[in-house]
Amino acid sequence: MAYDTYLISVLTAVIRVLQKQRFDFAIAGGLAYSALVTPRATVDIDVLVLIPARPPTDLFEGLRSALARKGTVDFSGMVLPIVTIEDLVLLKALAGRPQDRADIDGVLAGQESALDRAYLESWARRLDVDLGALGKLGSS
């Protein structure tokens, strides 16, 4: 089985379990980047699932906000919930790895004018994420 076929079969299985359990979730990470910006290779599946198990924090509220704002995308014959482009930027800024920074640059290269800057700046302050360190986004 080819890797991309295997990834899709695993994604399908994960989505079925999450839907069956009625979890609120959205696709994030490299798959979200591929759907919202431009296709790129990824070797994992990032799913944002909010399980309220402890007192709310700004991060918890940020994840709740991301799930409340999610959209959908058609992917390999499935309609998947997916984070918005702004929430993808925030999640990638929180992670801060080199690939995440490259993905943020990709967002800025193609969709900077469409971003809800007020939302990004508000949540960046609450989550203590320095968007200014990530290039053009931090400058108004």
C-alpha cells in the first residue's frame, strides 16, 4: 500500500472514531496547511480535539475558539472539519518548529491580506505568542 493511501485510510479511521464518539474536533497541522494553503508532504495527522478535563486556561479557551470557528473541506471524498487559516497560524506559532515557521511564511506569501489580523493579534497576546518574530505578520 502506498504511503498516501495508508495515510488516508488512517485518517478515515480516526475521523470515524471521533464522529462516533461525538467529539468536537478539527484537522490541523500539515494536512490543514495542505488543504488551506498549498499541498505539501506530511507524515502525521494532527487533529485538534478538545477534552474539557481541567479548569479553563487561555490555551483551553483558544482551542475552544478554534473549534468554534472551524470550517470544512472536501478531502479524498470526505467532508472534514478544519481549523481556520488564522488558527492554523496560531497553532503553528505555538509549536514554533522550523517546519511550522516555514508554513507560516507560506501562509503569509499567499493569504496575508485575507487574514483576520485583529483575531490573530488578540489571541497572540492571550497565548503569549510573538507573531512579530515570525516575519511580516507582526508588522501592521
